[in-house]
Amino acid sequence: MELETKVYQKENNFRIGKMLKESLADIASSRFLSFQLAKRDIQAQYRQSYLGIIWAFVTPLTTAFVWIFLNSSGTIRVTDTGIPYPVYAFSGTLLWSIIKDAITSPMSSTNSAKGIMSKINFPKEAIIISGVYKLLFNSSIKVLLLLVFIFFYGIGFHWSLLLFPLAILGGVLFGTTLGLLITPLGMLYKDIGQLIGFGLGFLMYVTPVVYAIPKTGIIKTVMELNPFTPIILTARDLAVGMPPMYLTYFLIVIACSVPLFFIALLFYRISIPILVERMSA
């Protein structure tokens, strides 16, 4: 009897639509795991700390107070911001810290989970979502303190304040997208993390975080082109009841962030298993 012959060929499994669907399905199926990972990390972060949750807003507070002191003492002169300068400085540093944390969160969450990734097979997207949960938790504390500033300095409630959380979510999406894109490189080369810290430190001073956009000059052009600018200004304007002057640019940045997020998610899904195998070899 003639034996049946089968020829096995390598199949091309790199189908973007299928991979994206599987990635989104893994995000949905691992919601509970993501929440538990975030809960564990938050509890561990504050368990052995005397100040506890206060550390969530110590950095933006201290940075803002430095600039408030320099401005009030006359050491530096900041142009008119249209609102009390303490509110301007604190809201800017707070929003900047949220975006900065969103950028660094994917890399830090992935690095901290390297041990379990090499031993347990689970959706790697759960690590990213757990980082987003932690970020939203810490951000909510900072926002509450910002509300105290807004009411203490007499700005009070404006209906636009209800849209402020949407601007925060836009900033989180923008930062997380950037973080996802650079995480695989950061896993390979530790210098990437150092460069990110250095680069963000420089970017803060070409973003209207603690001072307004100059009326003329090259810095004005750089600030207006900077994609961080519309996120900071739109969120701040909504918080204090001012008309958002950069709303169109803000919507463009967020609209671009959505497809880039899915691309970054695919990049993460493809590269992380390879990197984990390489690191555990």
C-alpha cells in the first residue's frame, strides 16, 4: 500500500489584524490579573512608608514650590499667566508628572515583571494595563490636590472642569503610547532609560509647564510645535475655566496617538516574548 506523503511548510503567521485582535482579547481576558498586579504594586509601594500616599504628589509640589518661591522673591520674572501663578505652576508640574509617569510606566512595569514573565505564561498585555491602573490611581490623588489649589486661590468651579478628566486620559494615552514604543529598546539597552530621563528633563523647559509661551522668539516656535504643549495647556485651561486655545492641536495629537497605540501594542506583543527568552537564556 502506498504511503501518504505530507509536505510541511512554514506558514506566515504575521497577520496584523489577527494579532491585534488577539492582543485586545488578551487585554479583556486579563482584566482581573491586571487589577491584582496593580493592587499588589500599590500596596507594596506605600506599605513601608511613613508618608504613604503623600509621596504621589511630593515631586510636583516641591517643583512647583521652587518656581513659586523664585517668582515671588523676584529671582526670576515670569510673564503674566492669566491665573494665580501658584495654580499655574502646580497644575503644570502635576500634569507633566502624569505624562512623564505614563511614558516610563510600560518600561518600569515590564522590567519589574521580568522574573514572572520568564516562568509563567500569561498575557503580557496585563503588565501594561496594570501600569495604567497604578498611574490612574496616583493621578487621581494629584488631581484632588489640584482641586484644593483651584478653590483655595479663588478660581472656583467651572463647567469645563468636568472635561478635565478627559484631558488627563488623553495625556495618559499619549504618554503610554510613547512608552510602549520605547520599552523593547529599553529592555535591551539600559542607556535608553537614562536618555529618557535626560530628554524629559530638557523637554519640560520647552513646554509651558511653569511659564507661559513667549510672545516672540525661537522658543515660542519650539513650544508651539511641541506635542506636549497642547496636552498641558488644554488640560490646564479646562481645569481653571479658560477657553482652550490649543484644542485643535490637542485633538490632532490624541487622534494620532490612537493608531500609534495599536502599532505600539503590536510591537510590544511581538518583541517582549523574544526579549524575555533572550534574557532568561
